[in-house]
Amino acid sequence: MFTPSPSLIVPDTELGSEGMRLERLGPNHYHATLAPSRGLPLVPNMLQFRCENAADTPVRIDVTFPVEAPRGKFDEYPHSATPDYRTYLPLEWERPCNGTGNTLHIPPTPWNVFQVGMQCPLPQKALAGRIDAVREHPHVEVSALGESIQGRPIHRIRVHDPAHTPRWRHVIVNQHPGEGNSRWRLMSMLDRLLSDDPGCAALRGRAEIDFIPMLCPDGPANGWRRVNADGVDMNRCFRMEGPDARHQTREAFLLQSFLESQPPHTLWCMHTWPGLTESILDGAGPEFSGDCGSIEDLHALFLQHGEGLLKPLSVREEPGGAETWNGGPRRRLGITTFLIEGGGEPAVPEPHEEAGWALLKILGAFWR
Ligand SMILES: [Zn+2]
């Protein structure tokens, strides 16, 4: 019987891994050596590749990152295989997370060509397809903050019903390019907001909401988990002195300029770490003193809408670091900011979509 021999392809124009070395050890068996990230030598670029000629065949990949005491361990999260960025097959690591050596097993699938990446990857072209699907909605305006260093648009989707004057402005943004599950959470908020749900229709009139689903669109094609082409951590680049193209990496300058041109009431920063999705309030803006309600009211909404999907709200005594997009804008602009974390696993979209829907319900219920 003829057994197909899968080929692992890197680079891939959508999901790659800069500097990764691949050796073929057998017909279905590879060894991948990950390279360090630009700017963060203890963090590996992500294990990402395209697999071709692979239908009905298992594939084994031994992965190493030859660095002592690595950070941002490559096997910290489950990975997934996807033929279309809609269907995801979760993949598990053979051994417990250690960051230096592990094995990924891909079982036989019906797909002849598929991509593999960390969490549920949602790279630039797949994101563009999702944006095209809502572009014609009468309450949607699609634009870009500008171009990334490698020339990709940083998409911005603004949602508002122009028949009404918005009372509130909200901005929802994903900073780290490797945290695909958080982009599923964010895109679910967008899709639900545009649904026929009566509460969402009312919210579109009451608020203007900007979605920036990937601040660093160069990341997935290069396997960068946290950084841009300058090797700058995309959540360590807010500038307390104000936006400045000479002293700030490009994507950060574009986002900060946008935020400061008309500061929103709230800023939601979408990330992942292990465990259930959790929301950390860096600080409450002036609307908490009367117009909307108290922090206790917000706590109650998290319990009401987040059961089984979100941890209870955490409130920081001091905002996060001034270089972060939750801590910095809170300190400099005095607005309400959230760090949304957790949800790093599982590597299927549905729980992250449900978490996004819960967050949108909370946003709509509190900022009335
Ligand atoms: Zn992050």
C-alpha cells in the first residue's frame, strides 16, 4: 500500500517560525529546532508550519529549544492543526511542559494540507477574511491604524449605528501576536455585536466600539509570540511622555496616537495565560463615580454573565506597569482599562468565543 509522505513547510506566508531548522528523521518523523525571538533571546519563536501531502497519515515532530532556563515555553499551550482557520484539531504535547524538549503528535486527519500553530492561530489573511464578512454591515467602518513595519495593515473595525450619537467609546485590542485564542475572543465580541440580538442593536447606538484584532500583524508569519520586527514586546511599548515616532516602535506609535487623538472611555487589552479567562481592572474612570455604577455593580455583572466562562473580576490597587497598554493609558489618560488574560487553552475556538460574548454582555450592561 502506498503511504503518503507528509512534507513540513517553513516558511509559510501565514504561519511561519523565523529561524526554525527542520530535519527529516523518517517518512513521518521530523525534528524541529526553534530559534530565539528577536529582542527576547530566552523566548523561542513559536512552532508553526504548513503540512502538505498529509491526508490519513500521522506525523511526529520532536521539538527542541536549546536554551537554558527558557521563558515563554514553547510547550506551555496546546497547539492545533487547521485546514481553514475555522476547524481546529487540538494537539497535545507528549510530556509535561518544560520549554526545552518535547514531542508533538499529529494524528491522521482527512486534510491533505493544513497549518499547525500555538493555541488557535488566527493570522492576518484569515483575519482579513473575517473582516470582509462584516464589511458591508451598515454599522461597520473598516480602516487601518497604518501599516506594520513589514507593510501589513493594522486593521481597525469601528462599529456604531450612525442614527444615534454615541455616549460611550470603547477600544478592544490584541497586543501579542502569538495569543490566537484572545483573537477568537475579540472577534466573537465583534460578531455578536453585529448580530440581531436586541441588546446588541441598542449597544451599537449607544456606543462606538473600535476593534483592533492584531496590533502586530507581522507576528504570525514569523512565529513571533510577543514582539514586532524591531524585537519590541508589544505590551511593553506604551510611552508615558506621549506618542513619538522617533522613540517608539511603529505599531506602538500608531496605536498610542490613535488612542490619544480621542481617548475612549474604556480600553480592553486582550491576552492569554493558562486557565479560565480572567479580567483585571487596572483602574476605574470617572464614569464609575455615578453615571454607570460602582465597582461592586461591575463585580455583580461578572458573576451574572461569566459563570463557568470568566473568573470573577479582579481589581488592581495600582495600575499595571506604565509601559503596558493597560497600565500606561490608565495612568496617562485616566480612562478605565482592563487586562483580559487566561483562556490560553484549550486549542478550540468555542470557549473563547463564549468568553467574548460574556464580556460583551457585561460591557453593554454596565456602560448604559
Ligand atoms: Zn499577552
